[in-house]
Amino acid sequence: MSPAPTRSPVVLRTLVVTGALALSLTACTAPSQAAPSATPTSDAQASATPGATPTATPTPDLVSTPFTIDCDDLLDTGSLASWYPGLTAVPDESASGDESRDGEALQQVADADGTTCTWQDSGGATVTVGVAHFDPDSLDELANELVATSNSVPTFGVEGYFDTPGEIGTAEAFSSPAFVVARSTTFLEPGDAEPVVSAVLSALKQVD
């Protein structure tokens, strides 16, 4: 019996190489990777709404009527001299010395066409009184401002306030329709101004 034919060594070598190459290609093929997903974004972006800008409430204009009175009728010089010796009445244009004739309160009197009167001693110290007439709403506006900026004084007999801005005693009182101001460096406390304020208020009752 003839022996079975054997495969050529070249054919076997070729098969081995082909199989090894196939395995190598299979091992080197990387699995496909999914594309990275997009980062989710919110459909609506929250937008900051700026707060409303506060608007200042305008201060209403003060409503006044002109008020004129002789200084001798407003405050008797003899009485004033008994409280503060040496004071005599002087015209506003002739007054000099300290700054008692200045200040916001007296400016309000001047702007309202009110009356201002000044008494002065030989040393230059002055007592200045101003009176103006305002309507009720304007008096309330003036008083409300003083509630926050001055000190309430019950001894004036009406709604009154006292402060010492710039070391000048300033008394302010309300007796509708009158707004009364009295200023002096001699007013160190409310009690110093009380005789002047009371005398002016009494004089106004005779006039109004």
C-alpha cells in the first residue's frame, strides 16, 4: 500500500503565517467609541433684573403770604432790655457783629416776605427775631423737618424747637399762621429764648 501523501512544508508555513496575521489584525482593531455627548445647557438663562432706582420725593414748595409788622409792635424794646441789658433796636442794614442774623430759618422768613428785626448791644451781640406767615401744609412741612433736626421745647406754649447750630441759639415756634424764629449767641438753652418767644407770640395775638 502506498503511503498517504503529505502536505508540502511550504503550504503549511503559509497557513500558519496567514492565521497568525489574521489573529494579529483582530487584536489590533479597537472597538468603536461613542462620540462624547454635548454638555446639556438650560433652555432659559436667568437674567438678573436690575432693581428699580429709587426716586427722591420732591419737597413741596412752601406757600406763604407777605407779613409786615413794626419791630416795636413785635417786641417791646424796654422789655427786651430788661432781659438782656444794653440791647437796642437797629435797622437790618446797620446791624453788625455776630452771625445771629444769618441761618436757614431766617432765610426762610426772608424768602416768605416776612419781617425780621434786630437788637444789638455795644459789644456787637445781637438778638434777631423773624416772623413769616405760611399756610397749614407749609407749617407742617417746616415742623416735620425740625422734628428730625432740632429739639422739641414744651415751655414755649406752642409747638416749639431749640438748637444751637454754629453755637448760635435758635428758637423756632409755630402759631398758625405764624412761623417765629429767634436767634442769638446769648441763647445758651431754651430758657434763655423763652421770654423773647413768648413776648413775640403774645404780640402776634394782638395783630392776627
